[in-house]
Amino acid sequence: MAVQKKAGCFSFPAIVLIATVGSGFLTGFLPISTFFAFIVLLYGLSIVFGRSSKENTSRFSWRFVIYSTFLLIALVGVRYMLSDFSLDQSITPDITENISRENFFENGDSIVVLRQDRQWKDNYGNSFSGRFLIREKEYFSSKKEYASAVSFHQNHSWGELYQYLATTDTPRLDLILDELKKIKDTNSLNQFEFAEMVVTFIQDIPYAFVFSEACKSPENYEKTIKIALEKCPSCCIGQVPFGIQNPVGFMGNLKGDCDTRTVIIYAILSYFNYDVAILNSDYYKHSVLGLNIPSKGKFIAQKGKRYYVWETTNKFFTIGTLPSNFDNINHWYIVLTNN
């Protein structure tokens, strides 16, 4: 009498192994995450193994599917627990209370994002709102990468540093760029209206000082900074390379000064094919945006183009206008253009 072979418990580890290896190949052909590919293969193989069993009990036929379900529950639980401990504790305090941390599904995979729900008005009374996300992993990795490049940029110009930050961080701003594009399409914004929406999106974020050294108590600073920090002690972030945050860092903690803001707007508008510049003033120790677009007001000409100035650190400043204490255009010069 022939002995009937049975698929025992030892077969399930083989299923897991095949699903693990096969998921890597599957993601090479399909735009899905490795984890999602693993789930598909795990259940698919479990069903195949179960149905190929020689026993006729339905309980045994679904045996591997049940094992797979328990395994996935365990894996999801472990992933969730690990995500709770993924924050770098040395950086966590810099994240403002206006930023929430939550799970987000992307390409079938669960990732942790830093989320801000924003509502604001442009300078003409038009209201906008959106949900803006930064991947937590990229928030920390971008800051670490920036910090590690300090020595390389030590002798570079401001323009070269700004371009590095914009170029490096733009791909990591993709979820925010998608949301801005959605707002543009939903509201049928023209070229000027979209630029206005983007600039006021950044203007609406309260100002914060960014220092290369650790933040000190207010009495250690000059009068204007002292008064500002006495009113808002948390409006300061320290130990940031060159005293300027990278765009992803700024979107992850909402703390930025003048050139932190001009760089992120430069990156965003460059992505949407605007002719944009960054203008600095050594005299005023300030930075503003420059935009080559039909407008009026103050501008700086370069190569036959007019780059109209745009203040980014406070609300209600329209293109072509500067604060009264910064308004002598002769003290401004262009440090970077994207054309």
C-alpha cells in the first residue's frame, strides 16, 4: 500500500521563504512595494499549497492561509511598534505642535509622515487649504545629509548653497508639490495666481529665527531679536548649518527665517518652470525672492530680465514691495537664478 505524502508544518517556512525572495523580483516588474508583493505571493502560494494537498478536508486546505494571516498580523504589529520608536530623539523637540505624525499608505506600503493641515488666504482674499505631507524618514535623512555636507559647502557662495539645498530636496517635496498642483487645478489658477498662492502659503507660516549655534535666552540677543523671543520663546531653532534650514526640514517643523523661505519657494517655483531668483542684501542682512513675471513695483534687472522682489517672511507683502526698513533696492543683489 502506497504511503500518502502530506504537506506538514515544514511547508509553511518554505512558502515564506519563496514569498520573501519572489517579492524582490515582482517589484522589478510591477510598481508596488516589496511588502505588498510579499503579501500577494504569501497568500497566493498558501492557496496553491493548500489546494494541492491530498487530504480532502477543507480545514487543511486553508491551513496555510490561516498561518499567513497570523504571520501578517504579527508583522504589521512589529512594523507599527518600530515606527513609534523611529524618531530621532535629538531632533524630535524641533517639530512644532502644528505638525502631526501619522501612518500613510503609499504604493501599498505603510509609511510614517509628518502632516500639516493648512488654511490661508492670498493677498487678494482668495482662500486655500490643503493637507501637506513630508515622509518622516526623509525629514531626518535630509537633515543628516545636510549636516554631513557642511565642510564641503564651507567655502561656497550663498547662491551655491541655496542651489544645493533646492536641488537636493525638491524630489523629497513630491507630496507637497502634488498637493500644490491639486490646488492649482481645482482653482484653475493662472501663472500669476499660482505664484501668489505658493508665496502666501509660505508667508502664512509664522517667522522663526534659525541659528547655526544653539538658541540662547532672549537677553543674549540684540533688541529686535530679544523682543521677538520674549514674545515667542519657541520661535527659534538652533544648531542648523549656516543658519538656514533645508526645505524638507522647514516643511517638517515649520521653523524658518528669510533665506529658509526663499530657498523653498525657489525650489517649488523652479519645479513649476518659473523664472525665479533669490536676492540677498549684506546691508540689511536679509533675503527675498525675485520673480521674472509681468508685474509692477521694485525689481532688479539682469540679462534683460526684470526680477520683481517679493518679501516672504510676513503676510500681506505683494510682489514688487519691500518693508520700509529694507526698501532701498540699491542694497540688493541677485545671488541665484534658475535660468
